[in-house]
Amino acid sequence: MTLAWREAINAFKRAPMLSALSITTIAFSLFAFGLFGLVALNIRQALTQIEERVEVRAFLGDGTAPEASAAALGDIQAFPEVASATLITSRQALDRARKELGEFNDIFDAALLPASIDIQLKPGFRDPTHVRAVAARIRTYDFVEDVRFGEEWVEKLHQIRNASTLAGLALGLTFAIVAVIIIGSTIRMAVLARVREIAIMRLVGATDGFVRRPFLIEGALKGAMGGLLALLLTWLANEIVGRVAFEAAFFDIRLSIAGIFAGALIGLGGSAFSVGRHLRDL
Amino acid sequence: MIRFTRVRKEYPRTGVALQDVSFFVNKGEFVFLTGPSGAGKSTILKLIFADELPTAGEVKVANVSSATLQRRDVASLRRKLGIIFQDFRLLEDRNVEANVAFALEVTGAPRALIGPRVAKLLAQVGLASQGRAYPRELSGGEQQRVAIARALANDPVAIVADEPTGNLDDRATRGVFQLLRDINATGTAVMMATHDLELVKRSNCRTLELNDGTLVFDSAEQMPGADTP
Ligand SMILES: Nc1ncnc2c1ncn2[C@@H]1O[C@H](COP(=O)(O)OP(=O)(O)OP(=O)(O)O)[C@@H](O)[C@H]1O
Ligand SMILES: [Mg+2]
């Protein structure tokens, strides 16, 4: 093991309470970040699932000529936003309604459901602006009587998603800054506790980089440990929610590793900032 | 090897510490630096190991000039020097071996070479069997020997010693001084600040004397037979 690593690990032994404190504060910062991330993740997933079902349905007027509707179908299928479009005849609409509403199928005996073109949009075009644009274009066919696409809730869901993303970013950034300040001040204390040693290192010819390295390793290690602890806490919280409320999605392995990495990066950033400032005037 | 050219040093609050100091120290020389307290001895040594920069004039050590010195050059300059202080400056939480090894680790020496090198250095200063001891378990003289071993770790061209015997009794003083003479005999220059005029007189080495920031006497310029009183 190199001197820098030994030094970094010694720092834990030398000040175990301080080290534990900085690890837990980083852990709690990232835990809050993680919880919010989890909420965002779940909203996002729910949204994607709902969005997959976003569908534009164009109802056709009675007695629309089959050639006209077939031509329109072809046109619509060629729209860049459209993934698929299907013609549902009035007969098929009835069958579908019967299937969906099983025991009430008698009701539909006499009813006449309008024929429609059901349109599925490509991912990335399922937001309100695109949906509305597509709907407007379809409305221009004069045999199209009405276009439905669940206008309001598509818009509402998007608002929620945008707000949650924004809040997540703001809160996450705030916590990251708090964590940087905390690790910065613990590194500051570590530097001050070792002024003598640093002075001696310098006397025997240590470079600035060499002096800095153990502090950077120390910061990164603490950050990574904080990240790991935060991941554990978030996972526990997720499990508890799963037990008492509903099954929520958890970060996948890549996001989990990214979280630990983020912790290490926060620790590294905090200590680099602090060490840089304090070594200059030692 | 060490050249001061019209060096002036002013500190922010205390003012002028050195003025118009010029001298030259050759490879392998042994030079005493004497003078009353506050005369500027420590300041001269700090200028040599680039702990301070001259306000005016030039300090040149091992071909590194203060005029062009960058922060990143300081480390490599110090690896060519061995620096010793009155208060030893050892790391209390490390044993003797680790204290000496420290100077080698700092320069990125290969680990396999550090152990044997430390053993050799400790033997050289007469502490072969005390490697596992901690500084507080040693006498002052022994602690200073550890510091000397550390100073020698990177084969310095010069030893810079600021009152290395200032905290030692007579016997330990003689021992440490003899050790420095032995090191000097192998070709390493030594510049030693001291208050111990007895030592200076006995040893018959070149002496630079400072008074109030000015160089007032350099025994190298007192040529034999010159008309001195
Ligand atoms: N870091 C400093 N900041 C300000 N003034 C200083 C500093 N170091 C030394 N001085 C001033 O410079 C002058 C010379 O000090 P220096 O330490 O070089 O003397 P010295 O000959 O080593 O004395 P002593 O024998 O007591 O060690 C003194 O007047 C001192 O006050
Ligand atoms: Mg002094």
C-alpha cells in the first residue's frame, strides 16, 4: 500500500468520531437525494407506462366511404409522430366494448358505436404539444367527427413530471452543496490536525500533489462510504414502503453504483476544495 | 554551490532582517553561521531551502536561482538538501524507522529499496538497534541523530542545520557535531547556524558572522598572513 493510502486510512483511525460524523452526514444528504430520486423514478416510470397508453382516437362520421377512411389511414400512418394506426369498424368497436365490459354486454345489443381510427404515437411524441398537433391535423378530414386524446390528464401528468424533475434537481443540488461543505470542513480539521506533519513532509521534499493525495483519497473514501450507507438506507426505506404501502421500483445496479460514485465525487470535490485552500497558506 | 548575491530580506511586520549579504559556499565545505540572536541566521537558512524568498538580490542553491524559482521547484530543491532543526521535527506517532523512511516515501522511492536504505542510514548515525523505538523514548541527542538520518536519506549535496545542538548537553553536542563532520568528510557541504562559540573555536571551520542582518565577518576572506590585528 502506498503512503498516501496508508495516510488516508490512518486519518480514520486518528479521528474515528469525526470520520463517522462526516460519513453519516454525507450518507444523510445522499439518502435524502436518494429518496427524492426514488420518488422521481417511480413517477417517471408510472408516466411512461401511462404514456404508452396515450392514444389518439379519431371518430368517423356515419357512412364514411371505406375508400376515404382507408386513404386517411394511409396518410396518418405516414405521419412522423405516428407509430401505428388501426381502423376500428363500428362492428369491431362493439366487440371490443363487449369484451371490456363483460357482464354488461346486453346493453350494447342495440347500440351503434362509431367507427374510429386508433392512433399510437411514437415515444418522444407523446407529450401534450405533439399530441395536440397530431389531433389538429387529423381533425382536418371532414369525415372525422371528433378527436379524443384525454387532453387534460396528459397535460396534468406532464406538469407533475416536470415539477418533480425540477424539485429533484433543486433538492439534490442543495444537498450536494451541503455535503461538499461538510466534507470540506472535516478535511479542513484534518489538515489543521496535521499541520506539523505537512510542514515536515514539505521539508523533506514532498510535492504539493503528494501532500494533497491522502486528503483527496480520504475525502473520496468517506464519500463512497457515505454513498454506500445512503444506498442501504434508501433500500431499507423502499422495503418498508413495499411492506406497508405499495411495491415501488428501486434503482437498478448501474444507478446504485452511480450513487456511490456520486458520493465519492462529492467527497473528492469537498476535500479538493478545502485542501487547495488550506495548503496554499501553510 | 550556495551563492548569495547582495541579498536583502524584509519581513512584512518586522522589517529588514538581512541587507546586502553576499557569500559563496563551495561543494563539500563546512561553514558555521554565527551571530547574536535576531542577527538573521535562521533567515539565511530559510532562504537556502526556499522557505522564504529574498526581497532583493539572488540566492542560488545547486543551480536553482531564487529569481526563477516556481512553487513546484521547491520540492525538488529540498530533495537535494538535508534540513535539521534545534527541535528535531520528528513525527511522534511513528517509530524511528518510519521517520527516516518518510523522507524516502515522499520522493516516491521504490518500496523494496526503502528498508535496506533506512537500515544503512540508521547504522551510519549509530542507531542501528533503535529502529523500533518512538522519538519520545529517545534522548535528545538520539532524536537529533534520527533527524540527521532522515536528512541524509536522499543523498543531499548540502546539510542545512539551524542550531542542531541548541537543545543538547555537551556530550550529545560533541556527538552530533562529530557526526556532521563525518558526513562532511564524505563530500556533503554543511551549513550550521550556532550560538556555541566554543564549538566554533575548537573546530577551526570556516565561519560567517552576522550582526543585525549584515555579514560582518567571513573567515574565508581572512587569508593567512593578511594584515589583521
Ligand atoms: N517569519 C518571520 N516574520 C517576521 N519577521 C521575522 C520572521 N522570522 C524572522 N523575523 C525577523 O527577522 C530577524 C532575524 O531573525 P532570525 O530568526 O533570522 O534570527 P536568528 O539569527 O536566527 O536568531 P536566533 O539566534 O534567535 O535564532 C528578527 O528581527 C526577526 O524578528
Ligand atoms: Mg534562529
